Amino acid sequence: MSVADSFTKRANAHPKKTALITAAETVTYGELHQYTSDIAAALLQERKPQQAQTYYPPKAALLLPNGVEFVSLAVGAAKAGWLTVTLDRKWSLKECQAILQQTQPDILFVDKAWEALKDTSAAEKVIVVENRASLDQWLLTCEDSDAAFPEVSDDTLFYMGFTSGTTGLPKGFLRHHLSWKESFREADKELELTAEDVIAVPGPLVHSLFLFAVFHALHVGAVCILEERFSAKAVLQRTSKQYITVLYGVPTMFEAMARQTSEHDYSHSLRMCIISGAKMRGARKTVFQQVWPHAEWKEFYGSSELSFISILHEKDQHKSSTALGYPFSNVDVLVQNEAGEQAQPGEIGELYVKSPMVFSGYYQHPFTEKEAFVPSGDLVKQDKDGFLHLAGRKKNMIVTGGLNVYPEEVENVLKKHPLLVDVCVAGVENDYWGEACAAMMVVKQDAARSNDDIKRDVQTFCKRELAAYKCPRHFVITDALPLTTSGKPKRKIIQEQLKACVERQGQPS
């Protein structure tokens, strides 16, 4: 069964009910069902007759802003048994071209801003989507068909998102229909969303948290409000003027809203805030308890690959600032210490996860053992009651604004700059982003330019070569990096030095 089947049932039962609201339009369940079915039929016609069935279904890549078009294409692809590939608009043109070359989508949908890909991408067909009318033009080129949609099995892949690789390009992670349907079941139990809810989704749909939020809203029959792009002011105005009951977000969004709250943002209707992506600071919740006095806060810990792992209810948030909560009911966890043995209660170890919600591996590297425990890369400790606490990250990953950045990737780009001899990137604490990337650089001795000029040049270089969230926000020039005997940077020392420099300089927002 398709991940879209429950939406279809809702649409058939209540076709006139509002499904999606954007700044530009309002769409009912019946209209969305018809539109997504038309898209599914058109996609099925795009598939070549000689195209053999493989592990990977036909692929539809989306490089679009939030909107009815994005949602319709993703749901339509699910109905057709296609694999939706979500491409990030924060990537550089080079990154997009490389990902398209790697994934070879059958069809690519882009907006006007990315029209250049029409002539340079590896996609077999490119559709430029300026608005609903331009998407309708593509649908008109497809013949009317009464053919039934194919039976979609639970293990059919339907979604490929991307997470940063430790080096090089972002990695495509794969989810099949069953993994999200199982996630729906757990969300139904723990979040208790209903068809009476009005759910605000302010983040980019290329982020799996927000795409899941939309699909789950359609699954329960709720009204879903989409923002084209996040604006703290706009979200606050919506919560005060519209009958929003549920708000999704990452901590960075709530941080931005906390800085703009006023007495006019007061709302009685908001009953729940759902947070993921990073830990939320308790002080900020206090601000919102005055603005949204009836809202319950629920934080879930997980990842794009592993889906839900644990949930932290408001009654348990006092336990510690590192509290992650209890595992979801269909999740088995294993905490393994450095000796490779199961950790004792309270002992720190790496978290391994097994559940029917986990991903199917990475593109071109699918899992072969479906029942195996999957490493999370996070260090945790679990008490005797099963409650999880976060201890840190096993590797050097930086989480900035709910997005993952691997220092090695940024370093590899910076080392291409002609003025730099060596560089090390680390995360430093930031009140707004949670963490921010900072770079310690060794400059060529014959670089006849001021340090400030070099920093500006490197910053411009980064913006050209990297997605914006990966670009360092702080640059420090030094004579030499502290190195280990094997020649590797002493990251902990460098991170402390960067932290001290940033504290002296102050934090950019």
C-alpha cells in the first residue's frame, strides 16, 4: 500500500474540506486528490515502455520552493509508485549538477530560478514550474488515461532525501512506503493529531521533518498551512490571527520567533509545538509559555535516516538539559560502550537503533540486512527505566540551525583557495543557530594582503562553492595549526581556540 492511501481515503470521505493553505491559494482534499491523481497518471506515461523494473523505481526530482506544486508532485509520485528525489535550493549550482549526474532522474521539476539546469542537468526531461498554470501545461501534453495505478508494495522506495556526507557530495538516503506508514502510526499515538487540527509547517519541504509533517497532516485529515519560506514575523502573525492548533519547527525557528514576540502574538488556539532537529533551550520555552499559554511542547529525537527514535514529553523535560525521552513503542535501542559491549545503565555509549521506520540505506549503497541494528553516530546514556540522555556526537558533525555540517567537507573546499595552506573547521556555540561553523586558517607567507581582506575573500569563495549553512561564520588566521604526531589537526584544542576568539569578537546573528 502507498503512503498516500490514507490521504486518498480522507479525500473521498471529505472532498470539500480544506487540505492546504498557502499565501497564494487554498486547496480542498477533493481538488488535491484529483490533481495528484492527474500527476500520477502523467508520470506513468513518462516512464519508457522498455524501462525494466529495478530496485530503484523511476525517479522524479524536485527543485522547487514550498507550495501546492511541491506537495502535489510528491503525493502524485507516491501514488504512481515513483521515487521522489528532493533537491535542496541552498545547494550551489555545482552541487545540484553533481547530484543530478549521480542520481539520473527520469524527470526534473525546477522553478524559474534554476532554469539553467534545463540545458545542463543529467535528467532525461526537465519541466520548468513557474506556477500551477505551467505545471498544468505539462499535464496537458500527457494523454488522458483511465489505466489503474500500479499496486505499490510496502518495500517500494518512495523518497530520497539528502544528508551531508563526511566528504564530498550530500548522500541520498532512501525511505520506502512502509517506513513512513509505521512513522504515521507512532505519530498518531504520541502526537495525537486529528482531523480537527490546523497544522502550521513553516520550514522547507526539502527537510524531511517538514515533508513528513505535511504527509502526516494529510494522513489524519487535518488542514495544513504552508509558508513559502520561513519568516518568524509571519508565523507569529498566523498563530495570533488564524486558528492554528499545531506548530512544527526546529529550535532555530523558535529562537527567531522568541526575538520577535510581542503582546499581539498571544494565541489561545495553539495547543502543541512539535520540535526536532536539535535540543531546544529551556529559557526560550519560558518566553513562549506566556505567548502560547495552552501549548504543550513535544520534542522528538531522531534523524532523516532513522526516523523517530525517542520522544520527550513536557512532564519529563525537567530531568536534564540533555534529556531525549523514552524510545517510541516500535523502536529497539542498544547502547554499546567502547569495548563493544552493551552499556550499563548510566554508562555512555553509541546508540544503535532497530525499528520498521529506519531507512533502506543510501543511494547505490542499500542495506542488505533488514533486521540489523543501525548505528546512530550519537553518544548517549540510558537509565534503568529506559530514559535516554544525549552525551555528545561520536564524530565531528556540526548541527547548525537543525542542519548537519561535516567539517571535513568544508575543509576540503577551503583548501582549494589559493591563499590558504591549511585549515580546520569546528563548531562553536551560537545563541541563534545552536552551533556555527568556524574556520582556523593558515595563510601563505607571501600573501601580500591584510588579514581582513583575506577573510572577506575566503568568505566570498565559500558562498560560491558551498551551501549557505555550511559556510563558516567566523574566520581566524593563525601561523600554524596544532597537530598530532601523525599530522592530523588537534580538533579539540582548535575548537577551544576558536571558541575563545569568537567570545572576544562577538557573535554574528
